[in-house]
Amino acid sequence: MFLGGIEAGGTKFVCAVGNEDGSILKRIEIPTTVPEETIGKVIGFFKEFELNAIGIGSFGPIDVNPESPAYGYITTTPKKAWNNYPFVQAIKEKFNIPIGFHTDVNAAALAESALGAAKGLNSCLYITVGTGIGAGAIVQGKLLEGLSHPEMGHILVRRHPNDNYKGNCPYHQDCLEGLAAGPAIEGRWNKKAEELQDRQEVWDLESFYLAQAIMQYVLILSPKKIILGGGVMRQKQIFTYIHKYIQQLLNNYIGLPELSTSIEDYIVPPGLKEDSGIVGALLLGKQAYQKKETRLSESGMK
């Protein structure tokens, strides 16, 4: 079985062809510009292959409700050129095969649960901190969704008393993403995150915000593993700060070793490193193919 995967990010699209075990055979990266240009290159890449299904893990917000008239659309994204873009429909026009569709972070959570740092567990939380902040969750072995998909990057957090940066989220200004995503770090310190590696105060402040969010996720979802990925989290020193702040915030309220003596094994980098999102997209394609086969089997039995 050959599967196509699309990890659609705000800066770039990663496209890959792989097998059902998540292994990647060929991949490319395409800059995220306007839909006509970017999707045209995506389609050109996949036309070289005979695919059984395609999985899409996309930046959002997106409509993931199959009963909705806007299913498969990117909706109210800050990337204006992609507002109300019919993503699934554009791919479906060129490839009449099953298409799986979810957020990029839910795709990454799926991959980490199946093959990465949370393998063997029936719940986990994957958080990406990069151009934006988002999170995807596996709960009882399934991707978490309800009215829509989670938008955990836009929760409100308490401001640090010494932080005068106003925040840059176009919708909420000083939500978590507005204060702690990559562009907020650059806006506050006038340098990109990778140029601030040795500035302790940068990572202490960043962890102050991220730890507040993670504490809330722990209290609400109680995941068995928390995985932190994305460009900002390549600064590995930040994990020590996050562990410290979470323990301070929880203040021994939850008396479990995962949050005390072994927190470094509970809040971890991705097991699949930079490939969580694209492997997850392949797995979304696999799920879509399996759903089609199940429907065909059930209709044949009637």
C-alpha cells in the first residue's frame, strides 16, 4: 500500500509518500504561499505515484465534522489567503481516493501514540510551539474532537509581572500563542529563538507561560504522556525550566511520580523527532483507507 501524507504548516508544506507502517519513501518541502501555487506543487508531487489514500494534517482552524457543509475547509486562519479554503475538495478533485483530514497537531499526536514517545499508551498530548501554538490529544485511543478540534494554543494565561510585551495574536492578543509562540519571542526580544539560546531570562519567561498551559491540560485531560515539539522546543534547555514551573504550579496537588520524581520522563521531546506530523499524516491516510474498506465489506455483507 502506498500512502500520501501532507503536513500543512503556516511556513511550509511537507509532503511524503510512505507505507502503512509509517515509513517514508520520498518527501519534499514546499513553501506555504497562496493556495493555487502551493497546492499545485503538492498535486504535481503526488501525480508521480499510484496512491491508495492521502492523509492531511493541516494548520487551522479547520472543519473536521464530516456532516458539516464546510468539512475539509481551512476556516478562520490568520493566514488570510487560506481563509475558507476547501483543502480536501481541492485534493479530491485530482485524486479520487480516500482522504483523511485533521489538524497537524492531532496528526502528530496520532503518530507519537502509534510509533513514538507514547507508543503503547492509550492517551497522550502533543503540543507544538513554533510559528503558532497548538495541541492534539489522544484520549482512550482516539483523537480528541467534539464540537470541533481542540484549539489549546489560544487559552488565556497569567501575565508575568515583568513582561511588557502586549502579545501578537490577531484574535486574542495576549493568549498563550500571542505571548509564547516563535513570533512572540522574536517580537519581545528582537531576535529569533535560535539566536537566544544562551539567554536564561528568555527561556525562563517562555517556560513560565508554557507551564501554566500544561498545568491546565494535565488537570483537564490527565494524559499519560506529554510531548513537546515544534521549532521553539528545539532549544532543549527549556524542558528543565518547564519541569520546574509545573511542579511549582501544581504544588504537590497531584501526588503521582510522573509529576514529581520522574517528570523528565513524562514531559518529553517527540520520539519521532521532526517527523511526527508527516508520519501522522500518513497514518490519517491509512485510517481513511481502512474506513473505506470497512464500508465496502459491510455493504457486501448486506
